[in-house]
Amino acid sequence: STYVCRIQIKGMTCTSCSTTVESALQAVPGVQKAQVALATEEAEIRYDPKVVSYNQLIEAVEENGFEAILIS
Ligand code: 9UX
């Protein structure tokens, strides 16, 4: 199955930041697709909720030094 969630990410200041976060999210088992937009400070993530929870997605962002807030 697939859920889609959006996360607000604080602290990204360059495209290297957003690429780091995007790669980290894509590396989490259960994530099918992750797109991070620097301009809007948002990530859109498609994931299998049987494999990964959105709390784990937030942890993956915060492990890289950014603040993550679930928005939908
Ligand atoms: Mo860009 Mo982000 O030089 O922590 S990688 S500011």
C-alpha cells in the first residue's frame, strides 16, 4: 500500500541541504519516493505504512540536523 505525507523542513539553506534530506528519506526502507523542495521547505513522501511510520520519516530528517514538522 502507499501513503503520501508532507513534512515541513526547517534549516535547509542550499540545494546540498535539500539533496541530503532527499537522499536520506529515499534510503529509508519502505519509502517509495521522496521529493524535497528547498523553496517551499517541504518534502513529499510516498511510503508503505506497513514498513515505515511517519515518525520514522521525521527521525530520518532530524538525524541529518534539520527540523521536521508533519503537515499532512
Ligand atoms: Mo549547504 Mo546545508 O552548504 O547544511 S549543505 S547549507
